Amino acid sequence: LLTMKATVIATFFGVFLICTYAAKEATKRTKKAKLYVPQIDCDVKAGKIINPEFIAKCPPGCQDVKYRVYGTDIYASFSSVCNAAIHSGIIDNAGGKILVQKVAGHSGYRGSFSNGVRSLSLPRWRESFLVSEGKPRKGVTYPSTLEYSSSKSTAVKSGNDRVNVPTGDAVHKEYQTSPVPTPATQMATTTPTPTTTTTDPSTTTPKPTTTPATTRTTTVAAATKTRAGPHRVRDIAFRGASTSPSNRNILRPNTGTQRQEPVAAFRRAAGSPAHLAMETDSWKPGLSLFDTGFSSKEELNPKPLESISQGNPNCKVDLSFLMDGSWSIGKRRFQLQKQFLSNVAQALGIGRAGPLMGIVQYGDDPSTEFNLKTYANSKDLRNAIEKIPQKGGLSNVGKALSFVNKNFFLDANGNRGGAPNVVVVMVDGWPTDRVEEASRLGRESGINIFFVTIEAAAESEKQNVIEPDFVDKAVCRTNGFYSINVPSWFSLHKVVQPLVKRVCDTDGLVCSKTCLNSADIGFVIDGSSSVGTSNFRTVLQFVANISKEFEISDTDTRIGAVQYTYEQRLEFSFDKYSTKQDVLSAIKRISYWSGGTSTGAAISYASEQLFSKSKPNKRKIMILITDGRSYDDVRVPAMAAHQNGVIAYSVGVAWAAQDELEAIATDPDKEHSFFVDEFDNLYRFVNQLIQNICTEFNSQPRN
């Protein structure tokens, strides 16, 4: 009996040991599943990774100013993921594991200096992300490889392996470099996906249907309505490219027309011929768009779409075309415009994972023909374009831009948040209203604005143009990238591929009005005897280092400078130079004056000679640099400048008086006044001063 008891006990104990061992092994296998963490490079931006939530490993050495970060706690998606993690304190410069969660875009991102990283401010961006400790959340399985959406080759790491994600057609695929372990208690088919507050574009796109969605009646002017103003009127006959005065005075009748808008879903292969053709255009400033070698025959007769696809993943943009429906364009030219839009839709490769396109037609007033979510494939979109009737009326482009800024890019209209907002404005001749203010507000809202102008005003017609150089005032840079001028409607088909190439350049579509391109910055420079020639050159280098960080043109940031001693001298005004190179050269040419220190008088002089001539839509920013106490009062002139809307920054060196620096600076003093003990240390405040200017931009109401 004792022997039997001993045997039972031994057996039970053996089974217990086996079960314990098996449980430990299962636990090890489960833990091993957490070890497969993909590694990302320092320059990888959150917006380039498609996964809504993931754990990744950052390498050492990401704490560098070249890896830019925008925001605090919540970061804009074109920030460096790893440097944002350092800024938030999750990891340090040695690297480590982080958890990234995508969230919705924000109306403003606050910059700050934290953990050795200076983050920048931004007025608005389409997508955000959060960074936290690299521990998985309960019930969530994370990918062992990351899915990238990029037009460039991107390195993806996992464990010790590394693969290069190829460009072009295959970019959107997942590249797996190590097996994905599955916990023993969980079936692979029931693996939960990470949750996020960001809207998945695929879930907001209408499902395939052939049922008409809405029937909309557009009522336009009666046949007797005349075209006001000197804006030219096109001829019905459309004889060649003639624009002689004899055929510009024919009025256009029009009638009410009903149009149905079907909703459909369609997928297009990324590797279609139209997509491959996009790679042909290499834009350079000054390059003629009509010498790019594109075949007009191919563009006017696009190849048929292939089987269902998600669209071109290398061109994920939310695009609105403002088509000119004014009477000046004429019926035949209006048809050519529709053919152009149809060809663009074909070349883009419309789809839920690629570009989405809507159209607003403008005349006297704008109206939406269809929004971003109405059509999810190029074929249905092209059919809808063909059915658009002409509105007629004037060419009120500014009114149309205001309409798009307020009404088009809304979530309800299919705006995805994770895609750049792009507007392409088609203009026949010139607008009949002003566009500068509406364009500025659009850019400040994060919209990238392109202008395609056809048959610009002849020399004899320029007197009729309401706003000269309206294109340069409308686009956010004046280097030609955002504007295309077409000499004739016959040539319009030649710019299909160049335009598609630019619109799809998502890395370049960060062209909203920000703190870097919307200010008048006036430098007030102490040229007194105590500064000395050598130190004065150091001050000028400091001024140049700040200036070169801004987008400088007559429609973006402008720079002016005043030097003072007992007296004051205007070195150059805001409207003197309109390019960055000219401004930097002018700063270099400033000669040292030498004399006393009357800072109060200098502030009054700068207010009168610089800031009183500032544009109403510009931020007025004064940066005063001094090395000593003023011989006159600074408080009253500074207060007057503040009341006139001047945002004042004071930079003191060596013997500068702290109480005067604070009196000169806009409140709060700590964010607007700086002090260094030596001129050679001025460079340390360049980034911080720019950052504070950006913070000021976000916190103040916009003009």
C-alpha cells in the first residue's frame, strides 16, 4: 500500500513538473513574439508609415537639428519619429523602442525646447501622432514589419536584417524580413488590428454601386445676361488660336441643366502606363513645359484602365480643380478644359489608397460639381467630367478660392486628413476679382495652390487686368513650381504629365503659409562705438543666419534693417529686396557706423520708416540687437510700437541692461528677450528666436 501511494505521488509530481515546464516554454514563446521589432532610421517621418499604430526601434544619434520635429506632446506627421521621441523624453540619443499612434490632424502645433531638442510650431497639419514607451498595449498585436508609402527607396529594418523597399510600382507592398510569431492562445485569423482615432480612408470611401446618388439642378444666368467688365469673351467659332478683338465680344446663352452624380468604387493598378509616364517629367526652374518630350497623341488618348485597384499609392493627395466656367472661355474651349481634366484624372490613377479628385466650377459664383468621395476611380470620374455643363458669368477666382477654403476640404466631403490638400486653379486670361488675400488664407489653412493660366493678357490688354502679377501673389513661392502658363488652349494637353508630376510630389507639398513665410521682419542694429568692427560683423552674421531660415519674396517674408547710434539710418526697407540672396548680400554690405547709443529713438525710427509701411497681411516683427544701456528712454517708444502691432524681440550682449531689454520686448518677456555675455555666442539663439517667432505666429489672430 505504501509503495502504491509513493508511486501515485511520484507520478503526480512528474506530471506537475512536465506541466510547469510546458507552461514556461509557452511563456518563452509568447515573450519571443515581442522581440520582433522593426528598426527605423532617424529621418523617417510618421506620415511615410502607413500603419496606424506600431512599435519601432530608433537607432542612436537621432538628436540632430536636421531631423525636424513639429509640435509638443502631439506631433505633426511630417516630423522625425525618433527625434520626436527624444523631444518627448521617451528615449534619449542612445535610441530605443517606442510606441507610435496616429491621430487626427490639429489646427496648431506648439513648438518647445525639451530634452535637448528644439521642436517647431506649425499652424495646421493634416495628421498627427503620439509617442509613448515601446510597450505593447494589451490585446493589440503589432506588425513586425512596417508598410511605407513613399516615392523614394526606404530602408526597413527588422532585427538584424535590412531590406531596401524599391520605388515605383512596388512601394505599397509589405516587406517582411522575419517570421511573425503567433501566440499559442491566439489564432492568426483573429489577430486584432491596432486602433487609432485617424479615419481610415478605405472605410470612408463609398462602396461600389451603380445607383445614382443625387440629382442636382444648376440654374445659371439667362440667355440675355451680359458679361460685365473688360474681361475678354471667347468666340464660338474657335478659329485656330486667334484672340483678335473681333471675336471677343460674343455673349454666351445658357440654360438650366440636370446632372446625375453616380457614386462608385474602382481600383487602379499602380503600375499602369499612365503612372509610369509620370516619372518622365523632371521639373527645373526655367524649363519650358513644351519641350518635355511628351506625346500629345498618348495624352489625348489615354490607355484604358486595368482591373480594379486601390489607385496610385505614390500620389496620395486630396485634389480640387477649380475649372473656369466663365463666358469668356467659350463653348469649344470649355470642352478642351474638360478633356484636359479627364486626361489628368486618367494620369493620376484615382483610388482610395491614392489620389482623390473633386471639381468646383466658378463663374459669378462657385459651386461644387462633385467632392472627393463622389468617385473612387478614374473611369467614373472621367465620365462625370464629360457631363459638366458650363455655368457662365465672370471669372471670380478669388471668390472661388474662398469657397474652397471654407467648404471643400471637410471630412464630410471626403477629406482624409492624412493626404495633402491641393487646389489647381484653371484661369482663362485673367480673374475678374482679386486673388491675393483668398490665396493667402488658403495657404495658411494648409492648402497647396497651383495656377494653370491659359492665354495670358496681351500687352494691349494688361490695362484691363484688375490685379497685375496675380499668379505670383497667389502661389506660395515664386520659383515657378506652383504656376504653369500655357500660351494657347491647343497646348494645354502638353502639361498633363508635368502637372501630375508636381501634384504627386508629396514631399514638396508643404507649402502652406507658416511662420516662415508670412512676416515683415525688421532688424534694429546697434552700431555704437562699444560694439567694434569685428563684433559688428558677428552681429551681421547673426542677422543673416536668422534671415536665411525664412521664405523670402515680395509675397512671403520680407526683411528690412535699421542701424543706429545717436542717429538712425535705414539700411534697406521691406520692399527693397525680394529674394533671399539679395537680402543676404545687402546684410553683408552694411557698413559699421560707430557712435553713441540712443535705442529709444531707434525704435521710433523703425516704427515710422519700416513698420508703418508693412503690408496688412504680414506679421510685424522687430528684432533689436544692442550691447549697452541706452542714453534715452526706451519704454515709451517700445510701448507705442507694441500698440501698433509690432512684435518686439530684444537681444542683449555684454553690457546691455536687462531692465531695458524686458521693456523693449513684447510680453511675456522671457519668450521675447535674450542675453549673451559675448558676441561670439549670439549664434546659440538663432534657433530659439525662430522658434519663438513661430509660436507667436500661432498664438496671435491672423490679419
